[in-house]
Amino acid sequence: MNKEEMNFTIYCVGIVAESLGRDASEIYRIMQKANLIMGYIVPCFDVLHTFSKEYIIEDITNLMKKKGLLLS
């Protein structure tokens, strides 16, 4: 993971946590355990970082719901 990918990952974790009203460290652990960081956010960085904050939040939270990490 390069510096841009790391900064973007931190951004994603932060905005998802804020939107869910949860602690960023908790959301990071959930994402890490479910392989969402190295399995989705980092590999898709080139595309994801071009989207709006709202789109990123919706995309990641929908993925988390599909994986059973959040209640629908």
C-alpha cells in the first residue's frame, strides 16, 4: 500500500464511521477482519477515489451489509 492508498483508506474508514455514528477504530477492525481494506478499498483505489464522499459511504456500507457486518 502506497501513501495515497493509505491516506484514502484512512479517509474511507473515517467517513464510514462518522456516517454510522461509530468509532473509527471499531470500523477499521471490522473492515480489516472482513478483508475490505486489502481486498476492496486498496485494489479499487484508482476508481474509488474519483467518486463523491456520499457514493463511497454508500458503496462501502452496502458491501459491509452484504457481508453481514452491519444490520440492513
